Amino acid sequence: MSTDTFHGWACPGKDQPLEWKELPLKAFDDDSVEMNVTHCGICGSDIHTMDSGWGPTDYPCVVGHEIVGLCTRVGKNVTNVKVGDRIGVGAQSGACLECDNCKGGDENICERKMIGTYNSRWPNGDKSFGGYADKWRGHYRFVFKVPDAMSNEVAATFFCAGVTTYAPLKRANVKPGDKVGVIGIGGLGHFAVQWAKAMGAKVVALSHSDRKRDDAKALGCEDTIVTSDKEAMKAQQGTFTHIICTNAANNFDWPLFLGLLKANGHFIMVALPETPLNGIPAGMLIMRQVTLSGSLIGSPRVIQEMLEFAAEHNVKPWLNKYSMKDCPEAVQAMRDGKARYRIILEN
């Protein structure tokens, strides 16, 4: 039996501890889907939001946007899932569905109202809340059936980290014969390696240290280049067709990394630091005809495509699992850099 409230780990304010509390679900309507949450991934976005790192957060905020569970209720307009299905939702829970981008299949970059799964507002003014919780409710257009061959815990992190890296690599037409560099072997990067490898490319890890070399190899990298090794970086100049950046420090060395690209290469930025990108040398972009691009999660069409691709190519996250009741401990582990490479909460 559905209720109009849920319990979740709410962040009451910046630098304040999480609290397990009861909060209201969005009003149920004909487009709504409700689930009992079984698993929710912890994402770097959750930390930025709890800390008001990307701007003021609308507290109290329940974060978590890699959510999977059991469908318990659907509105009369819902045809893509039914009660009893295993379903998932990612970082987006709604959009205007009327602008040119939405109508063109790019709902993730809705021009009018992109509704985040948390720290956002529904058109009626209700707050959106995420998956560090026992229940979730949102719009059916952004809900997906979990593939039969995929467990809930494995499926959850695809809905943010997975699609964030899959979508731009697919858009940039990564293919056999390409050489893809992955900056940062972490929650995003370990997915990026697997996608690029499955697309047929040679993959090289670009890391600030050598400590993840074995992990990078196990994920599918042919080599690891330590970016502080000047000779090794010099030997790689002009050899990459694509670089995807999943982790960018405030003092990011743009000339160093752009110099790794071949002419007509692609530099894909999926990291979202809290400060502006500075020091990008326009001359290097122009003289090599480099494409510098960003990417935001993925549209519903791309998410569905990604799930099918992952099942076909056996792409899987590396997980550390915590009970939902131990959420504060799990969040601290994320802050301490202990995720290898995604942390998942389980009810």
C-alpha cells in the first residue's frame, strides 16, 4: 500500500550530519511511478550537493541518484513499467518534454525545466528527493526496467556513472583502431575504460600515480601513464584519438593533456569541478582542430541503449556495499577516497 511519505537520510544543512527522517513524496499523478528502493549508489554529485559546492542547496536534501528497486505503484499513463518490475532511475527525474531538445530526444539537456532526482522542484512546487531512502516517486519517462540478466546492485550505478561516460564516448564515435585515454581511474573512469574497450578501442589510463596500474589493467587498459612522468608523457604526444577526463583539479594542465591528442582528436570533459576551467590554450584547439566537449548524463533513449550494451558486453561496476542503515559511514568512506570504485547502499 502506497503512502505519501518516505524515510531517508536527509542532509539538514552544510557541514551537518545526516539524519534519518520522514519527508513527503511528490504528489502522485497519472505520470507517476513509485518504487521501494533496494539499492542506491553514492556519487560525487551527492557530496557536492550536500556541501553546497555547486551553489546553494535546498535543505533538507536527500541525495542519491543511482536508484534501483521494486515498482509498487504506477499512474494510468504509465506503459513502460508495471507493478512488480525491477526498475531504476538516474540523475534526472523530469523535463518539460515540450522544448526542441526534449522533442529531439535530448531530454537530459531540456531547455526549460530539467528536474534533478534530488535538490530540484517539480512543476507543482514539490521537492524532489533521492535514493538514500526506502521509497522513491517520480515521472515514468525517466524510469527503466532493469535487464533480466542484471542484478539490482549492479544496475544501480549505470544510471549515473555508467551513462555519464557511455554517452559521450558513443557520441564521439569511439571505434576499433582508436586510442582512448582515461584521466582518473575512479567511479567514472573505471566505467569509461570498460566502455571504450567494449567499443573496440585501445585504452590507456592517465593517472597521477602508479598505484592503480593493476586495477587499470584488470579493467582493460593496455597501459598506464603516470602524468607526472615527463618523458612518458612526451612519448605519448599526438597519439590519442580521444581523451575522456573524469577528474580535473583546479590547476589542470591543459597544454599537457591537449598535446596528447592527434589532429581532429576529441577531449571530453565529464568532470565537474567547483571552479571554472582556466588556461585552455585556444591555439592548440585551432591548430589541431581538436573538439573540446562536455556531456551531461544521457537521454532516456541513450540510457536504454547503454543498458543493452552493458548486458551484451558484460560491463560491470566494481562495488563496495554498505547497508542503508550505515549510510553516514558509507558517505564518509566516499569522502575519504575509499570507493573502489562505486559505493552502493542496500536496503
